[in-house]
Amino acid sequence: MRTLLTTLGIVIGVAAVITMMEIGNGATLAIQRTLTSIGANTLAVIPGAQNVGGINYGIGSVTTLTPVDADAISKKAPAVANVAPIVRARTQIVYGNRNWVPTYVYGTTPAFLRVRDWNDMDEGEAFSDHDVLNASKVCVVGRTIVRELFAGQSPLGKEIRVRNVAFKVIGVLGPKGANMMGQDQDDILLAPWTTIKYRVVATSLSSGNQSVTNTANTTEVNSLTAMYPNLSSTLYPTQSSNELADLPQPIRFANVDQILVNARSAEEIPEAIVEIGEVLRENHHLRGEQPNDFTIRDMTEITQAMSSTTALITRLLLYVAMISLIVGGVGIMNIMLVSVAERTREIGLRMAVGAEPNDILRQFLTEAIVVCLLGGIMGILVGRTASVLVSKLLGWPTAPSLGAIVAAVAVSASVGVIFGFYPAWKGSRLDPIDALRYE
């Protein structure tokens, strides 16, 4: 009974290690999911910079990215989970006698919602890849647009005008709130990129508000029935003679403004960046000495915050668990010292019939290790049970940790060796004559 009560210290220590590590793993996964939803795993691939006559126009000023690049990244980059090309617009949307200029008007693919971990729809459904292929005039909107244009009423099945192109609302996105920069993520309209590209924008994104540009001198006919209301004569913009001379730019496919990518995990972000770079250089036929005509941006600040937070949680739980195991180890040392004192005559008798000091050392050291291992096994059962109860009763996130179980067994054996060695060594150093005469 005394040994069992002493072993209880090891049981509690090991159970605390397992329970707290599993709670910590669950909290880490919850933090990762939260940060993933705001873009911790997201990479933005942006076109390169245009340099004409010694003047650099900055990143995104040249046409280099295409939907074909997005398809190639999706197929050839194993560290990438989802890829979504994006065509941006800045324009006014109208419903009835109400109008609004959303923060984001994106032409993209259904993969955009997976990239942004935005799979919850309040109403309706998202558009499909079939809609992208057909340049269908359908869209999904965020809660802010529902509030501003529809006064909180359901917009499903209603039509809104985007630069006089009628879009049917087929879905409402779930609320996401503000991002880390304070911008309203719910102030968004998503439509097939082919529709935004060919029916709404017809060119790359300009710096001005496209809903009011060129209104004074425009001569184009603009009606709801026009297939391409914003085009004059050609589908793609043509370069001037000076532009062709200064910056030859053969455009083989429709360009996109950026490509949004999310890695399979935060740990695979560096690998994903390397793979994306290799794929794009191959697609753009860039030789080894040529600079990249694209830029890859990652959410370094968010990733570092996630890493530091999870590391802090792990260290904190480890320190608390170590204190529990040290307390249990002191109890093991105490009971082994008492055991050596009570079995002094037994030690003397064994030495009298030929036992060596090493035999006595191994005997008591083995006892200490066995007691600690039994305590470790019992602690594993108690710890797993406690973890399940915490998850079921309190609703806290937990995640099984095989590493914690293996470490708990290893630590319990180590505690037996470390705290059992001194009592065992003390027993092996007893004089046989004094041991036999001990009362």
C-alpha cells in the first residue's frame, strides 16, 4: 500500500503530462485553424515590375500571370493545397435605387473559398467551375453588401448590376469580419473570373474607380443587353509602337491580376514558395540568369505569430509537467530509502552468501524502475481518460499525442533510474556484518 501510494505521484505526473500536452495540441490546432482562416497559409503571386526608359513602375505593372500558370501550380506543386486566379475590379454595383462600391470585386474560381477557408455559406451556394467555363453572369456576395444593397433581405435570385452587366445573386457568404489590417472582409463580391475579365473589366485593373473612369469622353454604347458592354473593338488591349519597342510583351492567354495559393500547412510554406517559383519560371521560359517576372508574398508576420504562440504553449505545459514528475521522483526516492533501511538484514544475508555490491545495486535499481514504469502505464490510462473527459464535458479542443505517451514512458523510466540510484547505491555499500546485526 505504501508503494502504491508513492507510485501515485508518478501516475499523477505522467497523467498530467499527457492530458496537458493533448490539451495543448488541441489549442495549437485551434489557433492554426483560426490563423488559416485569416490567411496564415496563404501566398499571393503577383506580376512583376515594368521598367521602361529607366523608370520602374512597381510590382504588378506588367502582364505576366495567366490562368494557365494557376493550373500548372495546382498540378506540379505538391506542397500547394488550392490555387485560385483573381481578376480584380473597382466598380459600382447597383440594385434598384441603391448603389455601393465594394472593397473587393473579385473574379475567381470556386477554389478561392477553399484558399481562404471560407466554406460556410449563409444562403444559397457558390458558383461552379462550369460557370467559370461559360462566363456565367452569377455571383455570391458578402454580408456587408446584403446590408447595404438589400437592407438585410435575402438577395437570392435577385439581379444586381456591375458596370451595367446584370449578375444573378446565387449565394451569400458567411460572416468573416475584419482582417488584421482592419479591412471589412464581408464587403466582397465574387464571380467567375471569365465573367469579370471579359464582360466587366476587359483589361487589367486600373488604378482608378472603374465605375467612373472615362465617363466624360466615352463614345461607347453601354446597355444591359450588350455581350461585352465595355469593349470598343478588340478583346485584348494593344500595345503602342513605343511600348512594343521598349517592352516586347507577347500575350498568349488572358492575364489575371494575381494568383492566390494556400500551402498544405504552415510548415510547408517555404517548400511551396520554392515549388511555385520553379513552376512559373518553367512556364514563362525564364533562363537561369534571367530575373523572375513575378513576386511571391507570404504572410510572414502571421506565421511568426503562430509559431511563437504554439512554442510558448508547448514550453509552458512542458515546464508544468516536469514539476509534477520531479515531485513524483522525490516520492520514489523516499520510499526506496525507507525500503533499504527496512531490508538491511536481507541485504546483509544476501552479501553473506556471496552477493556482490553490484547485485544489490541492480536489485534496488530494478525495483525503482519497475515501480516507475507501472506508474507510467497507469498514468497513460488516467491521462487519456482525463483528456477525453475534458473534451466531452468541457468542450475544450484536444488532440491525441503519441509523442507525449512515448515521452511519458521514457521519462518515468528515467525517473526510476535517477531517483532510485542513490538508495540502491546506499544499499550496495552496506557492510555485511553490520547489516546482519541491524535491528
